Amino acid sequence: MDTAQRRLDLLAFLVALSLLAGPTIAFVAERNGGAVIMCAMCLAGLVAARIIGVPGRVLLPVAFGILAVLCMLWINSPFGARKTSALAHAIGGTLAGWAAVEALRHRIGDWRAVALLALSGVIVLTLAWELGEYAGDLVFGTSLNPSARNSAEDIVFGTAGGFAGVILGSFVAFGRRSP
């Protein structure tokens, strides 16, 4: 990657961070602890992804998707809380699955290995997310994780979304090749 591409990649990452920093600051000002925890976990995820080598060009569309989900969750959801949570976890899983495929496809040539690693990563991320919600509830007294059933549903929907994202990402990345 040449210098100009590195700069564009860094710029994409910084724009991705700023897209999520804005709502985070607004939620802090509103004293909305649950939304602040969600935003903080999303920001930490972007930074962690960047550290492990996910390009900024991949993280930018993920940040747009996360921003849409945050708006859907915390600003006049058209659905009930339970449906919104399921949809948010499915969309988050889809974004994570697609991003994992995009990050891995240039490093690993075999689509099956990419898909397996990406799906494994999504499952780990989904479990880590639920642990983050639980920890946030314990430390800050929020109610992001109201029950074990809710956590199980979130894990199922996040993993299902991740599976869809991995399939979509694999099809787009590897489906264009001629046999």
C-alpha cells in the first residue's frame, strides 16, 4: 500500500470513529447510561478491529451501519424493545460477518477458511458483546441485559446475522471469480 492509500485508509478510520463519537457525546450529555455503554463498546470494537488490521475502508461502512442501528435503538424505535434488540443484534452480526470476510479475504485465499474464521470471530464477538452488556449492567446499573433469555436471543440473532454477513461477504468476495 502506498502512502496515499495509507492516508485514505487512516482518514476512513478516523471518519468511522467520528461517526460514533458524535452520538456517544450526545448520550453522555443526556445521561443515557445504556446508550453510552453501547457506543463505548462499538468504539472499542472499531479500535480493536483497526489494531488487528481491519482496513479503514471496511470500518467506515460498518460505522455507518452501527450509527443507523444506534439511531433505531435509541431514537423512536418503530418496533417494540424486544424486536428492536433482535434486529439490532442481527444487523450488528451481519456487519461484523461482512467486515471479517473483507479483512480476511486478502490474507487467506481459500473462501472456506475465510468463512469459517469469520463466522468463528462473529460468534466470539457476539459472546463478548453480551458479556459487555452484563458488565455494564453490573457496574453502571443499566438494564441492557434484562435476562438470560434476552442474552440467549441476542446471541442467536447476532450469530444468525453474522452467518448471513459471512455468506454475503463470501459470495461478493469470492463469487466473482470464474471457475
